Amino acid sequence: MEYISHSEAETEAIGERLAAALSPGAVVAYRGGLGMGKTAFTRGLARGLGCRGRVTSPTFTIVNEYEGAIPLFHFDMYRLNGSEDLFDIGWEDYLSRGGVCAVEWSEQVADALPEDAVTVTLSRHPDHDGWRIITVEGGSAS
Ligand SMILES: Nc1ncnc2c1ncn2[C@@H]1O[C@H](COP(=O)(O)OP(=O)(O)OP(=O)(O)O)[C@@H](O)[C@H]1O
Ligand SMILES: [Mg+2]
């Protein structure tokens, strides 16, 4: 599925819509560079999952947890050196806790991602700095 987002709010809304299609245990793996809207998209996911709390970037904490109808575990792998570091912080436990794991900079930990991860790729639209092309691929339903 491919979307064009014209604003941060629209990116959030696309995330919120995706949340409705996710089951407990789903992994959302983001691709896309600095400032492309991964955290904004995750804010929408949180809303769609019925999570409480304000979603902020987990850049320095590596993972933020949000309680909700389906909990959300929001990872930022930017500062990680590879999937070994991810296993050290308990990745397998997170996978089995019945939440959704949303992973920024998933390229850093490609070999730790399940095959049925949903890949969300965000890139800048060539016509406008504030537009994004967002593609959603994979998942167990497709
Ligand atoms: N269409 C859009 N969708 C999302 N964000 C947008 C859009 N247009 C402009 N922006 C701006 O881009 C920035 C996106 O920031 P955000 O933290 O969500 O990105 P990120 O991909 O998580 O970045 P990082 O790699 O640093 O974690 C915000 O400042 C937001 O206002
Ligand atoms: Mg971010």
C-alpha cells in the first residue's frame, strides 16, 4: 500500500489506520532517514492501539513502553551497533509480551526482525519538502 502524506497530522492518521490492522505481537519496522516522520507515524499507531501517554522519541532510552488495549513498545535503533545489542535489552521478551513493537532504524537490526514484520518506508516527496511517500508492506495478513 502506498500513501502520500501532506502533513505530520496526515502521517499520524496513516499510522492510526495501520494500528487497526495489527495484532498483538506484530512488529512494525521503519525504514527512512532523519526527520521522515517515523516518530509521528508511531504517535498515530499509539492512538489507534488505545495507548496512553505522549509518544516521544526513544533515541536516548532505546525503548519506550506505552500501556493500552494493545501495548506499544517503541524502539529507536539509531545508536545501536547491531542486533546483538537488541537481544541484550530483551528483544525476545518484548516480542512475546503481546504488544506491538515499532522499530525506528530497523535497518540496524535487520537480522533480528521476524519474517512477517510490517515494513513502513517513509521518504520525502520530490515535489514538496513537507510531503512524504509512505509505503506499508508485509505483515501476516498479506
Ligand atoms: N508529511 C509529514 N509527515 C511527517 N512529518 C513531517 C511531514 N512534513 C513535515 N514533517 C516534519 O518532519 C519531522 C518528523 O519528525 P519525526 O521525529 O517524526 O521523524 P523521525 O523519522 O522519527 O526522525 P528521527 O530519525 O530523527 O527519529 C517533524 O518535525 C515534522 O513536523
Ligand atoms: Mg524518530
